[in-house]
Amino acid sequence: MTGNNEVSVVKRNNVLPAVQTINEEEYVSPSTDVYETPDAFVLMIDLPGSSKEAISVTLENMALAVKAKIEPYHGEKATLLFKELKPATYYRAFNLGDGIDRNSIDAHYEQGVLTLKLFKNAKAKPREIQIK
């Protein structure tokens, strides 16, 4: 996927959020864009309906996992007439290569999109070698 394969993602065949079952629990696999800049890999993960407080991002060994819960709320005095929204859990995991600085990952959530910036180690950044 990238020039030096520092972030690997299993690409989905459809554009709709896919439902996957892990340990008998159903998860919605959110749509994700991954791109590379000279200093970082950036993941943009679509998590509509989730609050910032309901999102968890964990890093363990070579895996980065994103999990978020959505719980539709209609208000205390609302009379529900039609129901299609249901509680769900988003989940997506990414494998990271050695070129990612695990101590320098930024996370930002705005308008339903979680943006994770995975900074490259200095050794992983392209550089020009001076000839002496």
C-alpha cells in the first residue's frame, strides 16, 4: 500500500461499512483513508455518531486498534415513531512497521472523523546523503 509498508490495512471491497464478527461479537468496520507525508502516515477513520469520549485507540506491539461505540439518543421527552438506528461498535485494526515512532502519535476527532498521525522514526525518513 505504501512505498515502505509501514502501515498495513486490509482493504474492503465495498464502500459501505462492513460488519465483521470477532469472538462472537459484531463490529462495524469503518471506512478509512490512509496517506503518507514526508514525516508521517495519516489515517482518517469515519466514525459517525460517536462521541470523542466513546472512542478508544490502543497500541500494543505492532498493532494499532480503534474502537468506538455509538448509542442513539432521542431525548427524554421524545416519542419514538420509527427506529432504524441501533447501538453499534466500530472496530478497525492496523499493523504498524518498525519505522513508526510509537511515542509520537497524534489523535484528533472532528465532525465524525478520527485523524491519527503516525510520525516516522528519524531513521525511516528519506534523506539525502552528503558525498565527501
